[in-house]
Amino acid sequence: MKSSIVLLSGGLDSATALYLALSEGYQCRCLIFDYGQRHRREIEAAKKIARKAKCAYSIVKIALPWGGSSLLDKKLALKPASGYQGIPNTYVPARNIILLSFALSYAEAIGAKAIFIGAHAQDYSGYPDCRPEFFRSFGKVITTGTKAGVGKRSIAVRVPLQNKNKSQIIKLGNKLGVPFELTWSCYKGGGKPCGKCDSCYYRAKGFKEAGFSDPAKR
């Protein structure tokens, strides 16, 4: 069976990417990152999703002590979803480069054919490391900077949700049987979603536009 590494954050996007990979016949191994994010509850959500999907998972703990993001530094206020201009302060410097590098090392070590990540259209409007050109460039890193690449053993970076918005992802996830009730989106973490941060806003908007109630709120 072909194998893949799935970056699983615990949110509905990465959960949908996992279930899509499974539907394509991949044996999935999930990477869950503890990088000091304030919304650490997503780690527990990711573990529950991986167990539900009957997939092996590894938790990778890394430190980003220099901060540079409101997700890492609680002294920085999380801005509400208010149509800000430019890159939001929830951007974590080079996060996807770092996480994909770990996933690439894992994939090369075990001979996995693909790496799945749940980045999508609403992300790359604000985050530079979610843009299609970034993933194309990372593909070149694989072919030129790894033993697998120079040996012509392809490791594909799969971004299956890239051209979808949140409502389209929710509709797809519903068809795939994604356990959205286990997912966590709120940037603040805590006992329940704040309902005000950017992530909460787009989640609520996505479920409304998709015509579904959010099972995590039941």
C-alpha cells in the first residue's frame, strides 16, 4: 500500500486532507506539531481525529522562542476578523517551511510517496507560505535537495484543498465522513471557541454557506 505523511493540526482543513488521502488508498501517518501555539487544544483534537481514522501519529515538539506571531506570544493581541489588510499577525514566521521539512524527512526515511497538507485558497490570501507558488517551489527543494529527489524517487507535496474555500471544504469533508465534531479551530484555545478570532469567523461562515450546522457546537 502506498504511504503518505499528513500534517494534522486538529482543524477541519487538515482533517479533510487526511480523510481525502485515506479515500485515495493511502496508508497515512500523521504528524502533529506542538510548537508553543496558544491554541494547544488543537493538539488533543488532532490526536482524537487520528485515532478515529485509525492512523498512526507522532507528536513533534519544537521551540520557536523568538516569537513573531500572536499565536506564539500572548502579549500580542489576536485581531478579530475585521477585514485587515496585509499579512495577519497570526502568521508564524516560516511555519510551513519548518513543518514541511519535518514531514519531508519523515517521508524520505520511510519511503512515503506523498505529503498532504490542508492549506487552501482562504489561507493563501493572507499567508505567504500557503500560496501555490510556495508549494511548487518546495517541490523543487525535494527534487534537488534530497536523496529521494536526486534518485528520481518522487515525493509529492499534495495540497488537495488549494483551490477550495471553507464551505467547499466542509461539503467535501461531509461526503468523506470527516468527524468535524472532533475538530478545533479557535486561535485562543481555552474551554470553548471565542467566536471572534479570524479562524472562528471563517469556520462559522463556512458552515453557514455549506448549509450545515457545526457539529462541534452541539
